Amino acid sequence: MELEMIEKTSLVDLVERKILNIVRRNNLSIGDSLPAELELTERLGVSRSVVREALSRLRMLGLLDSRKKRGMVIAEPDVFAGCSQILDAAFLNERTQRDLCEMRLTLELGMADLLFLRKTDEDLNALEDIVNREENARTEKTRLKMEIEFHTTLYKMGRNDLLLRFQAMLEPFFRDAVKREERNGRCKGQACHRDLLEELRSGTPDSLRERMREHLQPHFERLVKDRT
């Protein structure tokens, strides 16, 4: 006989869910007001302190905002507000850090259509400048800097604020991975940054994806090796 485990939840957790359900059932939108604190207390049958703590939690998450004479109103949360604080190598194990690197690689393989949709001559000129500086670099430190700058510029070209912010959070993990590869004798992909630039100038999204896959292949091979 199988028995389902009883869900462990506090009264504040339950009230928090009830408040969110009120928002959903009433189709409340950003800027709309919630019922007053006293009304919520009476409708939910709990103490005012419990309602207050639940509202405080939702406010900390960015889902609610306090407005003078209006009480709590629905707010648009910052999607990555919490993530930006916890994505720190000091608090993440090696497996999680590898997973983050894989996410970064997967994003770059999927950016081709967006890049072709939004690229400008100014973007391509910026990439040209980076590639020239990379090809003339005399130290590994400078080459590493150009590596990061090239890929960061690709994300900027996408002109998607969330994508760019997510890339910025993942960048330290990718940077550390590249540094480790440099120390261990990094293998170069079959496609270099110059090849990617030429595909952006005169290729297609499909051809760019293929060259990007060739460029990133050593990273994927390293990740596979690390997991075996």
C-alpha cells in the first residue's frame, strides 16, 4: 500500500498561495490593487500578522508593491533579481557550475536566427575590431579577454535584455572554464571567431549554427569528459 506524504507547509505559506490565487482568479494586472489587509484577514480567517508576513514575502519577491493610499498593488517582478545573488561559485558545487556552462553553450548555439534578425553594420564592425585585436594579441591573457569580449558582443547584438542579463550572470563560470582549458592545453575549434564573423556577414542562420557548433566543440568535449 502506498501512502502519500503529507505536505509540510506553514500557515503563512498557505496564505501566500491564497493571495496569489486571488490575483489569478480575478485576473488582476500590474498596477491593480489587492484587497486591503483587513479584508484579507477576514476572508482568509487568519490573524493580521500572518497576512502581513505573507504580503511581505510577496513584496520581497517583487510581486507586490506598497503604494500610498492604495495599499498593496500588483507589480512586475525582476525576473533575475534573486538569481544574480545566488549565482556565485562560492555557493555552487562543481556539477552545478558545469550545468551553467552547458546552458551558456546551448544559448550560443540557439542565437543564430536572433542575430541575423537584429545585426547591424555597427555590430559587425565591432566584431571585426575584436577579431583584429585577437589575431594581433601576443599573450594568452589578451586572447582570453578577446574571447570573452567577442561572445559578449554576440549577446548584445541580440538586443534582448533578459538574454544579455542571463549571459552576464553565466559569464564568470564560462570565463573560469576557459581559463582551466588554457592551463590544461586548450584545444581550438575548427571554426575561429573570424569564421563566425564571415558567416554573420554573408552566411545564413543555419550556416552560422554549424560554424558555431564547430567553434564550441572543444567545450562540449571537455564537458562530456568531465562527466565520465
